[in-house]
Amino acid sequence: MNFGWTLSYGSTAVTATYDGAPVDSFSPATLAFPSQLINTTSSPLTEKLTNNGQAALTITSITLTGAAASDYKITSNTCGSTLAVGKNCTVTVTFTPSALGSRNASLLYTDNACASPHTIAITGKGTEITFSPSPVNFGTQTVGTTSAPMTVTVTNNGTSSVTVTKASITGTNKSDFIITSNNCTTVAAGGTCSLNITFTPGAKGARTGSLSLTDTDKGSAQTDALNGTGQ
């Protein structure tokens, strides 16, 4: 039997492996919050811990650490003190940025698995730019046909003007979404601008993308989720 251990990293999970012992497996590898209006609370994100080892996992603590730890809050924790072999549990976190720009922290798991404590990076940005609607839901659209445009309103909630340098579509199915008009250049303090977006599904099923704005706000780039279904 091999009593060595290895760390494996992937795009969606981080696993610490030790034969004959509990094994921590985390998904996703990072909790990445979209830009959030300062002093408001985000939708929650969930981190899943699975014991893929050969013995029970004893959990001592799960805490928030890092420079902006106070901007995050654990709102739900199903892990308890022991996690049986093959079982999983979840920790749910929300983000309330107290300042503009990057606000980063970590979830710290202390347990009896090899390489403890384990850290999961948490990223987020405080911004003064908001979108409406958010997310943008196009509903169901016949594959290869184009929807009516949907208008996204961008609001500058800050006290100084913001210059928008780029508006683009990103994400898994970015080619399904097109910005057909854009009057967002300089947005005055307390002001708004708008963009129109259409949806042309390239295949059946769920299709996703994001509207991304690059601007002079410290929370740049801001994103607004785009959703639709091809039929």
C-alpha cells in the first residue's frame, strides 16, 4: 500500500489524496463572485466537499480568512464534524463588498485529511455599476432564428462619471448572443445607458453567455448573465 499523498488540480475541483485515509475533494476549485454593488449582498455560491478516501473525515473548522474576509459570510454549512466515506456536504457563501475593486478571501477547511488545512480562493469585486434585468432571460427560441432584442439598462450608482471602453459578449455560447445597439460611452453619476441584445440559438438546449463591460469603475469588468433555450 502506498502511504504517499498527491495534490491534483483541475478546472472544477481540487483533490488531496492519501491512501488508507480520508480524502478531501472540493468543487468548484474557486468561488468566483461576479461584480457586486458595494454594500449590497450577492446571491449565494456553494462549495461542495466530498470525502473520496477510505476513512471518515473529521472536520475541525471551516472559516473565512484573508484580506477581505469580512466582506463574505457563510450562510449555510451542512458539513458537521464528521463526513463518512463517499459522502459530501456543502458550505454556502454570500458577498457584500465594503469597498470598490477586488475583494478577495479564502475558505479555510481544517480537518484530519492529508495536507490540512485546505484553502479555497474566493474572488469578487465591489462596483458601482448595475444591470437591469439581471440576469437576462430570453426564454425559448427556435434554433437558427433570431429573437426580438432585449434592452439591458446600465446604471452608474456612484458619485462620479464612468467611461465605458468596451462592451462584449463572453461565455460558453457567446456566438449565440449579439449586441445590436450600444449607447454606453460615458455614464454620468446617477445616470443610465442601454444596450440591445438578440439571441440566435446555435443548438438545442440551454445556451449561456455574459454581457461584459470594461470601464473606468474600479469594479471593472462587470458581467450580466445571458440565458436562453434553443428548440
